[in-house]
Amino acid sequence: MTSPLHPTLAAVTARIEQRSAVTRQAYLAVVAQAKKPGPYRGGMGCANAAHAYAAMPANDKLVLRQERQPNLGVITAYNDMLSAHQPYEHYPEKIRAAARAAGATAQVAGGVPAMCDGVTQGEDGMELSLFSRDVIALATAVGLSHNVFDAALFLGVCDKIVPGLLMGALQFGHLPAVFVPAGPMTSGLSNDDKAKVRQQYAQGLVSREVLLEAEQAAYHSAGTCTFYGTANSNQMLMEIMGLHLPGSSFVNPSTPLREALTVEAVKRAVALSQQADTGVGHQINAQVIVNGIVGLLATGGSTNHTLHIVAMARAAGLIVNWDDFAELSACVPLLARVYPNGSADVNHFQAAGGMGFLISQLLSAGLLHEDVHTLMGQGLHRYRVEPWLNQGVLAWREVPARSADDAVLRPVTQPFSADGGLRLLQGNLGRAVVKVSAVKPEHRRVRAPAVVVTDQKQLTALFKQGQLERDFIAVVRNQGPQANGMPELHRLTPSLSVLQDKGFHVALVTDGRMSGASGKVPAAIHLSPESVNGGLIGKVQDGDMITLDCDTQTLTLEVSEAELAARTAPTPDLSGNQHGTGRDLFALFRTNATLAEEGASPLFSPL
């Protein structure tokens, strides 16, 4: 049963549509211009066609020459260093076989880079991480630019990869787009136990060998990491936006059900390519973007998506800002507790009812737009199901009416929290976002003096020297997209958590990112404007009193306007962030990046 649309969803959607009227119309005009009445290879020069199909098997060439059946393009982010992407190694051959069985053909149109934030955390390479999203969008466009495809399949899972793939796909909005997940690894060492060992290591209580053993027990096989960070938030997002098959996001790799879902994804791409107005540019509209934000809030998803959803929306001509997130968060209840917002992992979420139960509950409360186009056709009600194998044949069935585990997934009538746990902070320091779904109420207001650093390693060093045994707010500046590419500051989590556990009132304020693993310490992140863009964070000094209040949604530097006007922000030394590890190549990206609230992308003009 679907209830009437919640008035806040209706108001936010209408505002996005009004705000985006000019840009959306311009985008749809480009999509319409690219649309052709027949196969996209039709009328291509003979030499062009020969180049495009030279390496294909003879039977595939015959099908292509007839120009009757669809040709599918595959964009893959496969590499065997990322556990989440290793399962994609043999997907192309499976996709080609499934396409042939459906009377079509398929080709790998291109590969895109896929870096692992888990490997680069705290290392120089992390300064390329955010912009790798935009590189992926560019690489996707290069792959599809051959213009010989009637639909496209996208193989990607992790942090920047899925947003980049969708941003690239939307430049070919006339083509249907099917996102094909690979699934999470099975559960290993529990997230709570892993976090405990990390804190012990930060305090020098256990050796590096013990820490490494714990990490390897947690991240132990092929598949997505099982905590609910950006990678798994991506999978949730693609499903609730109708770009995955129903219930396919969290099925483990190399299982019969996963194999069947991959084959079915190819069949859907073939079918969509033969229908009118099924291009991804028409599918992704304001209603679908709002559904994505609702899913993020209802599951306590990654703060990185306050950047990525904005950038993906802009790729479709839609303008979204943090006011939209904040207003929706106030009315969307938190229905899931998955680490770092709880002790469970995504396999427990899936077992409790997964995406089908979540979508069913949100629809029942009028908290999703139902009348949207999906891979399965019109209407999000088609996603109130779960996949299963009925005597070896893929089928879908209604999800149970009750969660199998109320400690992990709850009905909308009994939420973990009445709001989505993502809040917009505003004050004289600027605008920032904070995720409070894992922050206990007693820690949501911190008034304390500032400890100012320009690198997370500086704060870690102070912690190890015992100089942070007190109340304070860590101010980590020069971490925005224009300064150094906005790396995640995930290494701050263990130190700050230890100090909070000791009874100190601590918080973080930064123009950088904290990641999808933002935890129990209140963190005002993505502060805009950033320090190198004239943000007031550049003038904060050690000892300045700051109030970070998640409940009143304020972020205030308690220094008089007269004194601030008299201060001169120190010129940041960014020389260490400009060279080596490929950073030289990204100078153009840093120079042209927009504000965090505008998506932190160099591909779009500032608003």
C-alpha cells in the first residue's frame, strides 16, 4: 500500500524543479538531439563500422551488419586490487553470452579507473580520490563516444566509481543505463571488534601485527567491504533510484542468485533498448533524485553523498543543495542501523529484509515518489520484492511484512530515530554537514577551544604526545577541493573516539571530508567556503571558542566581528600537496573545483 506523498517531499521536489527549470530544459534538449530512430550504428561509414567490429566473432558481426538487434556497451571498473571489483573480471564474457542468448551483441566500450580509499587513507594518493570521480565520468564518456551502442551496462561498486559512472552515463542520456552490482563479501570480524582494535592500536596497547590481523579478518575476500560506507550507500542508491534490479544490491558474489541477476540485467538492457523513452536522462529526474536522498537518510548512509548526489543531479541538469537534504532529513525516519551507525553489517541488513522491506516501508508512509521509471518499468512498487531462485529460475516475491531483525531494520512506525540523522550546520563559519545517526545525544553539543592544524597527521601527533587530554574542537583546514583535492580524514576517527570515551568533549570542524565511515564523534565536514576560498575557517586561531550544536544546527566561532576583521588568514603552504603521486596532473581539477555544496566538481560551472 502506498500513501499520499508527504508534503515535505512534494515541496522539496517542486523547489528543485523550479530551481532547475533552465538547466534541466537545456539538458533534455541535448538528450533529444542525440536520439536516433534506429540503431546507433545505422548509417555509419563502412570504415568506421569495420573498425568498431573488427575483433568480434563472425556471428556477432553478422548480427551487427543486419542493424536490427541491439548492441550493448559495457563500461567496467574492473581491477583485482579492489575486493569489491575483483568479481567483475569475468563479467564481460558472461554479458556477451547473455546478450547473444537474447539475440543481441555486447562489447566492452571502455574501462575506468577505480581506486580504493581503504588503501589510500592517510596517504598522498588520497588527494586524487575525490577527483577520480570526475576522471571516471570523463572516461565513461570516452568509452560511449563511439556511438555504436543502443544501451549500456555499468560495472562499478565503490566510493567515487558509481557516482562517476552515472555522471558519465547522463552525458548519453538517450541510452538506457543498467547498473550491475557485484555484491558484498561475506561477514568476517565484526565491525565493533575491528573498531576496538583500532582504538587500542591508537593508544599503543596492541602491536601493528595485531592490528593487521584484525583488519585482514574484517576485509577477507572478494566483494564489497561490509560496513555501511560510501560503497554500500552507492548500491542502496542505485536500487532506490531504479537503476539496479530489485533486491540485487547486497547479494554475495559468485552465488547462483548473483549469477542469475547478472544475466537478467543484460536481458533488461536489451528490452529497454527496444522501448521508447527509456534513456537514463529521462529516468533520472527530480523525483528520482529526491528518492535517492530519502534512501540515504533512512539508512544513515555516507556523508560523501552530500557531494555525489549534488554532482550526479547536476549532470542531469538538476540543481540540488544542502537545504534540500536538511529539510528531507527532518521528516525521514532512520530505519536501519548498520555500522558505523550500529553493530550490524550489510549482510545482516539484507537478511533482515534488505532494500525491498525498506522501500516498502517508505512507500507506505508516502516518503518516496512511486510514479518513477525504473529498469522494471513504471512505478517503484516493483521494488517491494526480493529475488530468489525458484527451481533454479530467477523470480521475485513480496518481502515479508515484518523485519527479521528489529535491531537492524525497522518499520516506519517504529524507527530508530524520527529523523534521518543528517543535518545542515550554519553560522559565521559557513555551511557544513554533520551526520548524527551514530552520535549519542549527550555528545551532540560541544563548546570548546579550537586546536588548529592543517594536516590530520599533526593532530595524530598531538594525540600521541598526550597534548589532547582535554575538551577541544579540532579545526583541520586547507583540506577542501581547491586546496588539496579534499581527501578523507578517516585517520582522525580512532584518536577522537578514544578521547571521547575518556570523558572529554571533542568534535571536528573541517573543510575536508570524513568519509562514509563517519562515526560517534560530531564532525562538521565539507565546510563551505573552504579556507583557500576565503572561508572564515582560515582565520581561526588556537584557543578560539567554538560551539558546534547539532540540535540547534549551528556552528559558531565566538570571536567578535571587529577582531575577525583585523585578523589576516595565514597564507597556506600547499606545496606539499601539489607534486608527486600524480598530483601534478590534477592542478587543473583543483583550480576549477566548485564548492563542496556544489558537488566539488571541476566539470561544472560554479552556481
